[in-house]
Amino acid sequence: MIGKILRKKLKRFSKFLAMPFVALKINPLIISFLGIPLALAAFYFVLLGQWFEAFAFAGLASGIDLIDGAIARELKKESLFGNYFETMIDKLVELILFAGFVFYFPLETVFALGFSLITSYAKPRVALVIITDNHDWPAMGEHAEKLLVLLAGILLTYFEIAVSGVSIMQIALWVIIAMTLVGLVQRISYGKKLIKEAEKKGNILPYLKSK
């Protein structure tokens, strides 16, 4: 839900940042794809323990999500595939940014990634059961929320902040685990509600009606 709020709050700022790319008429799909090399650069600096550089590149990789849509709108190049492609890139960027920490905190990173993947899957999976749309689901631990916590953890790690001797980055990963676990429960509960409503209205997918 934070991602949606951020987009509304930063709409004008996103448009301003998009203007140079709009003036150059750069395809928004190319801008979306730039998130991957930026995330790889962040991954590299995480491995080196150069936290400020890691924060800078992780921030740029995450920021791409704010401007690619604005570029598409300004250039009149919005498309269904573009929406799909942008989302897939967002997930790849998220995976790469998390992956750098597996060498420092393997348990926390695996759980953070695992719960993130399962939580993300809960929404499209319901579309294999009922006829639904892509409206926002009420749930914690969405893409923007996870990246904000991750970025905060990287920045505070740069300042060598710890809590009772525990790395702030490790704490950040546990916060993400908790958020996504709560979000998973919320999404399963909401999915159940949608399925029950669809059953009453007959909006079950045809291949399931014959069973």
C-alpha cells in the first residue's frame, strides 16, 4: 500500500525526473531494464562491504520504478506488455538486491526472499481459480515497503549502527521477514474472501466449474 501512496505523493517529482528521458524519447522499457545493471552494481558493492556505494546504486535501482511509468505516459507508450515487463523487472531487481546479503546473513536472507516470493504469488494464484482484476490487495510487505526497509538497513550499516551488538542490516532483514509473513496471512485471508464471493456470483473459471 505504501507503493501506491508514494506514487501519488511523488507524481510531480517523478514527472520532473522523467523529462530528460522524455526529451530524448528513450523507450520506457529500456529505462525499466536499467534497474537490473544498477541492482547488480549494488550487489557488487554489498559484497565488498562498501555500504554507501551499495546504498546509492540500490536507491537508483529502486527509483527506476518511479520514473519508467511517467516516461511511458508522457511518450504515450503505455501498454499492457509494458506494465507486465516493468513488474517482472521490479521482481528481478528485488531478488538481486536481496541476494547480496546471503553471504552475510544466509538464514535471514533466505527467509526474506522466500516469504516475499510466496506473498507475491498469493495474488496471481487466485486468478487461476476465479475471475478477478488487478486491484490493490490489503497487505503488508509489498515491493516498495521491503525496499524502503532494505535501503534504510544499508544506509544505517554505512554509519555502523548496531543494536545490542546485532547488525542493523540483520534486524532490517528480520523486519522484512515479519512484514511479509503478516502480509502472507493477510493475502490468504483476502484471497479466501474473494473466492467465496466469486463462488456466490458464479465467477469461477470455467475449467473448475466442470469438476
